[in-house]
Amino acid sequence: MITPLLKGLWVTFKHFVSKPITVQYPKARVGSFDRYRGLQAIRRNPDGSIKCVACGLCEAVCPALAIKIEIGEHEGRRYPITYMLDGYRCIYCGLCEDVCPVNAIYLTKEYENVRYTKEELMLDKNTLLKRGEMVK
Amino acid sequence: MIVFLLVKIIVIFALVMLVVAYLTLLERKVLAHMQIRLGPMFAGWHGILQPIADGLKLFFKEDIITKEADKLFYFLSPALSIVPTIMIFAVIPFGDETTLWGLLKEPVKLSITELNIGLLYVFAMGGLSTYGVVFGGWSQNNKYALLGGVRAAAQLISYEVAFTLSVFGVVLLAGSLNLVDIVNKQKDMWYIVYQPIGFLLFLIASVAELKRTPFDLPEAESELVAGFHADYSSMKFAMFFMAEYASIIVCSCMGTVLFLGGWHGPSFLPPFVWYMLKVFVLMYIIIWLRATYPRLRYDQLMKFGWKVMIPLGFVNIFATAIVLILV
């Protein structure tokens, strides 16, 4: 009757002297894993222009209907006039990255997608490009 | 002389309130580390300012009084639970005599008063503080609080008996109810050596008296919301909590005085440090028990109290008395 009680005390004492496993989140981060799919970004060409050719495949494949593209044409080359990705609708499935023929859109490992207002997660062309710059 | 008394009262009251505040932090930290967490980390270095933040928060919270509450007892019971608990500190000795390193001409006793029935006074006041909990639970007209109050009444009354029986061996050995006398009799050997069962009973009964896990049925969170203080908020709630933590200090001090030789110890540390060390070890043990054991069922609690604790207490007194006659 006494032994299990003492065993319990020993277990708690052992944990008392062991190192806590808490990560103090805003100060320290665990980070995301290699295959994590987070917020999207769009790559640029070496000359700084957008890599996206506005084929519309990502818009078509997106199961959550999160992507809206307005297609424009400049010197015989298609480009997106507006590229709107709704970060709240997006389910981060990664199909847009799979389907993109020019490897323009891709999912980064960015996992902190909490914003104060809804508008802040409406990712337009500039935001996506900027993140693309930052990551790669 | 009256000035000395006032200074002593103020110093001890301030010290007790400080320890009460930091005991909450100690408890949170120890519990956290036993669950491999860190506990409060943001208010100051390792959460050192957390008690102050908590206190400020409780001061500025809205004081909600429900319509159904019995106003008189609702207002009375927080005071009724904290005042007797703090009054116990009037007789608890914190050390022998001191001149504050030669600062004073005459040595000053390190307790507010020295009652010759000090132990009886402690139990009387401890018994009084039960009323705060029972009235508090009843006055809110809330079924959870009422259940908590009823449980508190049953539990505290049954364990009060075991609590008192557990220290009888010490009284027999010391032949005195004066706490300073009891400590001075332990100069050569602590009473825990002669009274191991008594100490164990004292520890268990005091945890039950403190309404803490594994005996926390009056405030069982998972079944009674918050038990007897379910409808209390703001400073009234804080007063219940201060009473609870002050009684932890009382129980630790009593355990130190009665069983662990008070301020006596090897001379490489000053007596007051020895005293505080023992008190904090007992506090740690009480928190440790909370981290380890689950709550008892109500029938188990009653069975344990009446069928194990009280008979053991009587056997302990009987054995002590026989040994004292024979030796």
C-alpha cells in the first residue's frame, strides 16, 4: 500500500529535477518541418519581373477557390494584372505549386499566419512577390 | 515594551503576507517543474513579479455579488476564514531570543506572545477558520458552493480530530502546551525521531485540514466548479486564497515547532535560517503531495479519516504513554 505512494512521489521528484521541455514561443521557436506547407510566395525572374505567366492553372485547380487572377498581356507575354490569394480560404494543399508550369508559385515554410484583420491575409501580387524575395 | 510588541506584530504580519504572496509563485513553479513545464516566466525574471501582478489584478476586478446570496454571511465568511488563520501567528515562535546582532540592549523574544496554552490556542483558531468555509459555501445559494461547504464541514470536522490526536504524543513527551517550551525540549533530539507515526499523521491531517489535494473535495474543480468559493470574486476570493496559503504556513510552522526541533540545528547556520529551512521543506512537501496524488473519493476520505487516522492516533498516544511510564 505504501510502495506505490512512494513510487509516485519519486516519479514527480524525478521530473522536478529534470529539464522542462517548454519552448518559450515568441522568444524561442520550434520552427517548421521540411515538408511543411505554409503561406505562398511567387518567384521572380532574374530581371525582377514576375515569373507567373497567368496561365490560370492554379486558379482552376484550387479546391478552395482561393485564387483569383486577372490576365493581362504585355509585348506578347501574358502576366497577371492582379493575383489575389485569400489566405483564409486556402487549405494549404499545395496543388497550385504542383500544377504551376513555370514554378512561379510555391508554398513556404512560413507558419505564423495569424493576423489582426482579415484584409491582412488577402495576399496580393506584391505581398506574394515580396515574400518570394525574402525566402529565395 | 508596547512599541516592541507593535513592531513585532507589524513585522510578522508583513512577513506572513509576503510569504503568502510568494508561496503562490513557489507552488506554481514547483508544480510546473514537476510537470516538466516552466510556470510563470514573463512577469519579471522567471516570473518573480507574478504575485504582485496577480494581487493588482484581483484588486481591480469587479466584485460580483449574486442576487440570491445571503449578504451578511456572504460578506462575513472571507474575513471569518482569514482572521483566525492570521491570529494563529500570535503564538507561533520564530526563534528563541535575539538582540539583533547587539543592536538592542535587552534580548527580544521572537514570538508575539508566549501563551502557556499555545498549542490549544492554535487548534482553537484553526477550528474557527472552518466556519468561514462552511458559511461561505452556504451563503451563496449556489448548489456547487453548498456541496463544497457541506463537504468542507464533514471533512474538516473529522480530520480536526485526527489532527489534534496526532500532536498528543508530542504534548506527552514535552509535558507542556507552550510552544517555546516544546521547542526547547527538542534541543538534543527532534521529536520526529520519537514520534514518526505522529509526524506522518500530522502531515496527512494537516493536508486534509488545508483542503489541498489529495483531500481537496471542498473545492474539487472537476466536479464542483470551484467548490465553496464558486461565486466569490475579486478581493473576497483573494481573502479565501490568502487564508488557504496562510494556513499552509501555519501548518508548516507547527510541524517545525512540534516535530522538527524548531530553530535548533547544527550551529553552522543561525537559528532563524534553520527555522525557515524546515518550514520551507514542509511547504515543499505539501506542494509535492499535490503534484503527485489524485483526489480521494468521498467515501474513501471518510473511511480513511475515521478508520485509519483516528485509531492510529489513539494507538500512538497509548504507546507513547506506556513507554513514558515504563522508561
